[in-house]
Amino acid sequence: MSNYTIERVNTGVPGLDELVEGGFPKGDTILIAGKAGTGKSILAIQFLYNGAVKYGETGVLVTLEEPPRLIKRNMMNFGMDLAKLEKERKLAIVDLSPSKEVTPVTMGEFPSFDLSGLEAIIMSHVKKLKATRVVIDTLSILAYKFRSRDILREEFFKLTANITKSGVTLLLTSEIPEHHLGLGVFDVEAFLASGVLVLYNEKISDTLRSRSIEVLKLRGSKHSSRIHPMRITEVGVRVFPGEISPGV
Ligand SMILES: Nc1ncnc2c1ncn2[C@@H]1O[C@H](COP(=O)(O)OP(=O)(O)OP(=O)(O)O)[C@@H](O)[C@H]1O
Ligand SMILES: [Mg+2]
């Protein structure tokens, strides 16, 4: 393979790889944005699960919001046994959820707050497991810590660049606040990410909502420019690449 060929990392999420030329570009940072409950966490964790089970790639999940106990319980509904992957050393879950009193994220507040502690923790797990997939869920929690957009941008840039420089593919989730027009806090995440996926769960009538997914950008890729239906089924997120969403 030449130096100029983009290596693709399969997500294994049914239907999704078809929208992105077979997978995410290896070593890139991909943002998954969406309002609350749109399926960001499930999709991101599916990427790790499939990596470990189908593609022989180990992963690190950094959870800043949901405690691992609940994540494991919820993913079990989709037949995904994360505890087993942990035991097999195919997955590390880094618990930085609010249930923990002191974390590298709560230690410092502005103006001293930076992301170097978080980076060190992530990289130590990446090295230990030789991980090639990392998920940070969610970036929004971190972004709220910063008072200045410039510092935030710089810190995020350092963090994502250092994690991905050895070929790790990084997925970040970001919550779009209700009634918000942009992609998230300060919209910096989209500026930094090489790719942006947006998940929707829009009301299409008084009694119906419809889930869909859009590849907003993906550098170096000829991706779908349509909004496609998506469902959360007994196997997790499922995308329907041959259909166009009626909803959005
Ligand atoms: N077993 C299931 N079957 C079908 N749908 C489910 C199932 N479990 C969860 N869901 C749907 O998935 C949603 C949660 O998905 P997820 O946690 O990935 O959302 P999120 O975008 O990460 O939300 P948040 O912004 O709150 O973190 C639930 O609100 C529910 O609608
Ligand atoms: Mg979530």
C-alpha cells in the first residue's frame, strides 16, 4: 500500500461503512455530534466493540458522563459484553464519570485547567493494551471547563494530535444542546475533527420521531451527502444506506 493510500478502519456498524468509503481514515479524529438520546454513546461503543471482536483491534473507552456499570448493563441489551472484553484485555474503560470524586478532569479549574493529565492517562492505557481505537464520551463535559475558546481549541488540538499521531483512530462524542444551531460547545470540536457525523432524532409528526444520520464532513473521502435513516435495534445502531430519511 502506498503512503498516499488512505487506510480505512471499519466501524462494523451495519450500514455505516458504506457511507464512508469502507470506514474511517486510520489515525483520524471523528466527531459524533447529536442531541441528547440520539445514539452517540451506543454508536461510539459499537465502534470499540466491533474493533475488538471483529477486527482484532483493542480499544480504550474514556467515559466522562455515564459510569461504566451502567454502560456495561446497557450494552448487554445489544449482546455486547464489555466486561468480557475487559477481562480479555481487548478493552479498557477509563472511568472519569462524575461519580468519581477526584479525576484529572476535576483536579484543575480554569485558568490552570489543561488536558495533559487526561492525555497521560489515555496514553498509558493505549500503550498497555496496544490500542488502536479510542473513544472519548463526551467532549462536551470537558469543553464546559474552559472559559476561553482559544485555550479550549489549543488544548483539544494537542490532545487529539497526541493521541492519533501513532495511528490511533479517535472518536469523540459531543452533545448538541436542544435548540442549538451549531454542533456543540463553542463548535470547536467540529473545527478540529477530520470527520463529523451528526445523529438526529427529529419529530416528524405529533406522534412520531425518526432517527437518521448524516456524514457532514470526512476529509479525504467521497462520502454520502444524504441523510440516511438509522435505527437502534437489538444489535445496536443500524444505518440504512440505500434509503433516504423522510424526517429531516
Ligand atoms: N435496547 C434498546 N432498544 C432500542 N433503543 C434503545 C435501546 N437502548 C437504548 N435505546 C435508545 O437509545 C437512546 C440512548 O442512546 P445513547 O445513550 O447512545 O444516546 P446519546 O446520544 O449518547 O445520549 P446522551 O446525549 O444522553 O449521552 C435511548 O434514549 C433510547 O432511545
Ligand atoms: Mg451519551
